[in-house]
Amino acid sequence: MPASLQLNNMTFEEKIQTMEMLWDDLCKEPEQFKSPAWHLDELNHREHMVKEGKAEYIDLDIIKKEIQQEIE
């Protein structure tokens, strides 16, 4: 039976709280989450780049500023 939420009547905070409740419930059974094959491929690629000394790192503060600029 699909659940029904009155999203139009919910505040932003109520929506966030609802999402958190849903996420907490989903996390109770992590074995149900299956990562797609490309996740493992990407992790292997990144590990290879680190071992080869070719990995590039960007400071988190710089990334945050770039994202903030994009959304403004």
C-alpha cells in the first residue's frame, strides 16, 4: 500500500525530518542496498591512480566555495 504524504502542507523542516526518518529506517537493512558495478570500477580506478601517484586532491574548503558559487 503506497504511503501518502501531504507534501504541499509540510514545512521545509518537516520534509527534512521525514526524509531523515525514512533514511534511518532504510539503513536498518543495509544488505538490501546493492551498489552498481560501476561503483567498484570507479573505486578500483581511484585506487590505481593513488598507487601510481597520479591522484589529484582538492581542498574541501575550495570545493565548498565552488559549489556555493554555482548555486548562487
